[in-house]
Amino acid sequence: MDDVAKLIVFSGQVQGVGFRFTALNVANSYRLTGYVRNLPRGRVEMLTQGPAETIDSCIRDLQDSFAGYIRDTDVKNVAVDPNLRDFKITF
């Protein structure tokens, strides 16, 4: 199955609660590539690449872990970046 890429923006109380570190660990456990970073206005952006079902599971795990903190999750399909080889926190 071909890999896909999704750009996810989480909003709510997602900064200052360990969200990026948890996203890093969850994405790595699913062997996804991409990044997670803080955005202005308290949002967090995550780009993930891998099998679509695996990405969906990663997003669900984060939504479950931060159910009381996430207000909205916006997911968009984007082009795969073949240069991304791992998952990391960027600033």
C-alpha cells in the first residue's frame, strides 16, 4: 500500500501539556515520518506520512490521550515529501 501524507492541526489546550512529546512517541511507535510543532494562538501542527490507516490510528490515539484538551482536529491530505525519513519535533 502506498504511503499518504496528512497535515493535522490540533486546537484547544494543546501547548504546555506534553502534546508534542506524546505525538513524537505515538508517531514513532507507528513508524510514521514527519514532524510536530507549535503554531501561534495555541495550536499544534503535525505532518505525518505513512499508511492511511496507521495515520488515522495515530490521530485517534492522540485524541484519546488528550480528550480533555483538544477542541478541534483539522486534517488535510497533502503531498508526500520523500525527504522526510523520521519523525521529529520542530520549532
